[in-house]
Amino acid sequence: MGEPAESLPQTIDLAEEYRTSGVDEVLEELDRELVGLKPVKQRIREIAALLIVERARKAMGLSHETPTLHMNFTGNPGTGKTTVALRMANILHRLGYVRKGHLVSVTRDDLVGQYIGHTAPKTKEVLKRAMGGVLFIDEAYYLYRPDNERDYGQEAIEILLQVMENNREDLVVILAGYSDRMDRFFESNPGFRSRIAHHLDFPDYDDDELLAISEGMLAGQNYHFDDEAKVLMARYIELRRSQPHFANARSIRNALDRARLRQANRLFSSATGPVTAEELSTIDADDIKVSRVFTMGMPDSSEGQS
Amino acid sequence: MRITQGCFSFLPDLDDTQINAQVEYCLEQDWAIGIEYTDDPHPRNNYWEMWGNPMFDLRDAKGVMMELDDCRTANPDHYIRINAFDNTRGWETVRMSFIVNRPAKEPKLDLARYDRHGRTQSYGLRAGG
């Protein structure tokens, strides 16, 4: 071989790299299937670009360090944090950043033990399972209980930090939770904040996006609104937003579940002959109109609500 | 004396990359991995100490390698083996077992003669220094 010992490529076609990684499919899918979430999608694009550039640099022998990709998802309930985390595992896998691309989703219960010496093996067990993939810690702030200084959560945090630092190429840790409580969590655990490079904030959905989401959810189950029902649903979303315990897409899912319940009941009580597929899959205005959201009126009504 | 039992034991010792590749293969087959260690390599010694519970739902060999490193640190001068368990038949069957760590000086197995009832003699292996 007459070539010099190092045969590093001189140029790398980034567009080609992008195409072969198959990541554009994932990003397109993300755009298509997830409504709204502009800043989040933008950030994911940036991360994907970074990883492709990083890979090119590695091929040319310019970098040896693995970039830190631990992430923090904050946002109100029902804004799609878990859904995006699942996609994230897939994206990172396609980019060759994690080896297996599975998602291990845990909460405090899975990490923290009940008595002395129970926590470390439990946390290690979870970490071992997550190796080669993504560890998703939902409501991560519960790990730290400031009111109890002997709480075993601290032990789990220490092990996590150590693994996040030493096994960067083996797993990606994604924390998720509500913004204000996550901020407080980071204040009391500064080590965590500095080890997390990407803080993604999930914005609330606006009314149009929620309507699009509700239609998407119904379509996924082979249902659809009729015209009147769609108008009512838009009104419903508007009203629901001002009432307590509003949880974005999750509230919508619950509302739709109840609408399906009412639709089934309506079909039973009103059917005089055989029903058609069309009837079975249409949610009409009556199924939504009877919702308590319309009758409740003011948000500070003393009545409980469902 | 070099103890030969399980897979690969007539080959040179596997290095960590090779162990990693073997474990990766086991995980691809959906086998669970257990780590065991002992200081008594007698072939009839079926009961090696378990290093923690067998690992049932790993996806990546890194988890096993971490445990193996811990086990090596704790028992540097012991035999350590990795067992892979297959549960397709409804119980955990060892499908693969290989030694991943040996003491610097391996004990000898001597052939010993025992006097038995009457003038009978029997022979057996005895792990000696």
C-alpha cells in the first residue's frame, strides 16, 4: 500500500451523510405526527445537525470527545414530553449516538429504595437496563426531598450523576417535569444542571393545535367528528382551558374518551335498526354538548368536575 | 494447571472486547446473563457463588461488563464465569457458559487414590496447591 498511514477523507458531503442516516425520515415523521411544539422541533433539528457534524469530524479525526446529550424536558402536563422522549431515543439511535435505541421510562419508585442499602442496587439495576439506550426519568424532582435530609433519593442522585459523567457514550438521561419544580430541583442539585446540556421547554398548545390533536386522536381510533361536533369541540377547548386541572392534550384525550362513551350510549338508546359503520364512527354534537364543561360556567365554580 | 470447562476454554483467554461480543450475542438471543465466581474449580463443583442476581432484561452488553468489572475488583484471584440462560422451554436452561477470569496461579487437580470398604480402591480428583 503506497498510501500514507492515515487515510482520512479530505471532504465529507454533509447532505449525503444526512440522507444516509435516515434521520430526515424521523424528523419528517415528527413534523407530521406531532402538532405544534415549534421550539422543541427546532431544538431536535439542531441536535441532529450537531450529531451529523460531530460524526463527520470524527471521521476526519478532528474530535474524540462524545458530546453530552443529557436533556431536560420541562413543560405543563400533557404537552408531549414522554412522546418526544420516545422519538428522541429513535433519533439518537439512527444517528448512531446510542447503540440500541430503547427507552427505559422510570419514576422515583424505580430508583429509590425503602431502606438503607436498597437504593444503590435498585438504581444500578435500572441503569444497567438503560445502557445503550435512553433513560427517561419522569417527574425527576421527586428524587430530591428537601424536607427529609435522610431521604434515600440523594443516594440515587449521586449514582445517576456519576454514570451521567462516566458513561456518556453508553446512555442518555432525559429528565422531565413541570418547569417551576424542576427549577427548584436544579437549584438544590447544581451538579445536575451543569451535566445537562439541553434544556427543552415544551410550550402549551393553543386552541387550534388542540383541535388538530383531537382530530388526530380520533382518526387514530377510526372515529371522526361531524361538522357541528367539530365547532362544538373548538368551543369546548376554549372553555376547558379556563377551568382548573387543564392538562393540554391529556384533557383532550379524556374528553374524547367520555365522548365515545356517550356516543356508544346514544347508539344503544336511539338505534331502531341495524347501524352502519359510518354511524359507529361518527362523534356528533350531542356527544360533546352534554359535557359538564359547558354547563359549569365560571372556572371558580364550587362544584367538583370530571 | 489450566482449568478447561465451559465454552472457549481451550482457546487463549478472551479479552474484554471479545467477552463483550459474546455477551452481545447472548442478549440478541434473548438469554439472561448471570455472573458467578468461585475459588474451587473442581469439575464436580456445580455451586459457584452468584455475583448478584442474573440480569434478565438487559438490552446492551455494557450492563454486564460493568458488573463483571465490579466482580473482578472484588474477587481478583478467583474464577469468574458468565452463564447465559435460555427460557424458551419454560425454565431457565444454561445455554452458554464461559470463564472470563482466572487466578494468577491456578490450583492443580491431583489424582488421588482412596481406600474403600474391603480392599477396593477408588480414584478421584482433588484440588491441591
